[in-house]
Amino acid sequence: MPALGAFETILGLALIAGRRMAVVAFLMVAHLAGTLLVLITQPEVAFRDGNPLLLTMTGEFVVKNLVLISAGLVLAAAHLARAGTGAGTADNDATMDGR
């Protein structure tokens, strides 16, 4: 558990830094997808009375990662789209300003 917490902290700092966003987003999605394994490997911990519509607190915590996975995919896609078009580079900014 401490190693997972440390990894999440490093990912958070990397997101704040804004460097290598595609790699950071991929690692974030991979890590969060790994947490979804609880739903498969330990359903008694995630669901009440075996009902997949009744989540325990652990189940809610794990399912909320779906939103974070979506956010990571959006960040990666936005970064890759920006990198593909060259937006945000000094040369492109000068061209857009007419200099």
C-alpha cells in the first residue's frame, strides 16, 4: 500500500509539472485500471450481498477511478493533439501573431 501511495503521489506531481503528459497519463490510466481488479478478484469486498448495483465504500472508491481514467485519457489525447499540430511552440506563436 505505501508503494501505491508513493506512486500516486509521483503521478500527481508529474501532472502538476506538465512534462511528458502522454507518458504520465498512460501510467495513470494503467495504475487506475489495476485498481479495478478488485471488482473481479474480490467482489465480496466491493459489492453488498453480491449485488453489483449495491457498492460498498471500497466499491465506490474503485468505481470512481473510471472518472479519473476518463480524465487521464482526455489529458493524453489533448497533449498528443497539441504536439501533433505544433500548437504552443514559439515558431507557431510568432506565425500566428504575424511576426
